[in-house]
Amino acid sequence: MKQLIAIKTRCFFKLGLMLIAFVTYMSQALAAHPTKYNKELDGFDYPFTVKTFEFKSQNQTLKMRYMDISSDTHKGNDENAKPTIVLLHGKNFSGYYWERVANDLLKKNYRVIIPDQIGFGKSSKPEHYQYSFGQLALNTKLLLDSLHINKADIVGHSMGGMLATTFAANYPNEVNKLILINSIGLEDYGKYAQFKDVNFFYNSELNKTLDKARNYQIKNYYDGKWNEQYEALLIPLKGQLAGDDWQIVAWNNALTYGPIFSENIVARFSEIKNKTFIINGTRDKTGPGRGWLKPGVTRELGNYQQLGIDTQKRIKGSTLIELDGLGHMPQYENYEAFSKAFNQALNN
């Protein structure tokens, strides 16, 4: 009897070892063969239904993907729910990262429009396109026109703030309220940084790795911290790096640096006539071009503590809401603090 028990024990032990070995093997196999995404992120699920706006621009047909949701449309009913708000993504992300903000807006009975700009996310990645914030603003207006939206709150985060500012300056009658969240472009990068050919940015993108992207965000976004929520934001990048379309994705990433350095958004702040709120995490130090300043330039790029004050003075009647101790991604770093500031902007 004891011998039989010993034999069974040894069998279970061997099975356990085999199971551990199998799990280890599968983990290594998955790591060696990660999920792959193509240039339009097919297979990567967005938080809401993705729709397509097809239009002609610069002698080609393009597809802008977007999400259009409201407390009613989410249930399949009234697609004209009001008020309407447009959420514009930053340079290193696309529409998917607005999920939590959008869900809160749905509870407030907003209709929420979240486009992926051309060159980003699930939208077209053209081989040739003259990117400018004027062009992206026009594309966004064409989308809103197609949805019969005449007026909306416009929200922009990071690079999306440069686009949102341009949209408000170009189409003031279609903007109810402008909300900038740690917008870049609060200083004229072209004034301080050396001009770089697009190949400079293309080579940088071709050499990008998941570790480089993660380390950049740890240092510049999250004050040296990291968690699973931050890691999840890198899933699309991880899949595209592993996929077969990274060259065209990298090329569009490079092209979209152009307007960041060539367009002086600061000069347009005086044109803004809409009610404007500037939400800034004051720890933010994002300063494009810091690594290649013009000879003799000593300016400290990315001083958001001062940039917020300067921008508030330049946009007549604007309100500055500072989030002390938060960085470039306040909506992820401390959602409670961000939400309080965002609701202040929405309710005033």
C-alpha cells in the first residue's frame, strides 16, 4: 500500500514538473512570437465601435477611423445626443486611450467623438502626405460635417492640443469650448531647436524598441514609476513593432514631427475667442527638440510651470488649472485629480 502511494506521489510530481515546463515553454513561445498588428491595428480592439469616414485629400482616398458614442447611441438609439465633445489624441497614442474619460462623459450625457487622425491608430498611413495642423483640423471638420455636428467642445492632449488650438483658431464658430490638457506647442520649438530633415526622425523611429518607448515614458511621463495600466498603453506599439508594416508606420510617425517643429502655435493663441481651459500637470518637462538646440540657446524647454502661466496670458479670458506634482499624462497618473480639473472645465 505504501509502495502504491509512493508511486502515485512520484507520478503527480512528474506531472507537476511537466505542467510547469509546458507553461514555461508556452510563455517563452508567446514572448518569442508576440501578437502582430498591421499598420491599421487590425485585431486590436478599441473600447467602442470603430467607424470609418472615407474622404479625398491630397490626391488620394483616405480612411479616418473614429468612435462616435453617447449614452443613447451606445444602446443603439438617438445618435444626435447633445452636448457633443471631441477628444483629440497625442503623438504617441491614438483614440483608444480616451476610454475612461469617454465613459465618464457618457454618464454626463455627452455625445463623444474620438477620431484617429490620419497617420495614427487605425486610420490610413499614406506613403506621401503633407502633414500640417491646418490639414488635420480640416480633416476633423470634414468628419464632424459628415456627422452633422455644428458645434462641439474640443479637447486636445499633448500634440492634440496643437491640433485643438488650430481647430479653434480656424473654425471658431464650430467650437463651444476649448480644453487643453498638457498640450505641447506652448512654446515655439522651431525658434530654439535646429531644423531636422524627416530622415532624422525616420531613422529614430526605425530604431525604436518597446524598451526604448517604455523607458522614455517612465522618465518623461510618470516620474520614474510604472504599472500595468501604463504598460497596457504600449500594446498597439508592441504589436506594430512585431508586425510587417512598421516601416510605413515609422514613416508616418516621422512625417508628423514636421508640423510640431515648423508651426508656431503660440502665435495663434491671440486668435482664440472661445472659452478656454488649460489643464497642466506642472511636473511635465516635455520639450521636443531639447536634444538638438541651436548653438547658443540656453532656454529650458518644457517648463510647464511657467508655460501654463504664459499661455493663460496669451489666450484672452482663459482659465489655468494646475495639477501640482503630475506630469504629461495626468489622466492616467492620477485620474481623481485630473477628473476634478476636467469637470471644472466642463461645468464652467
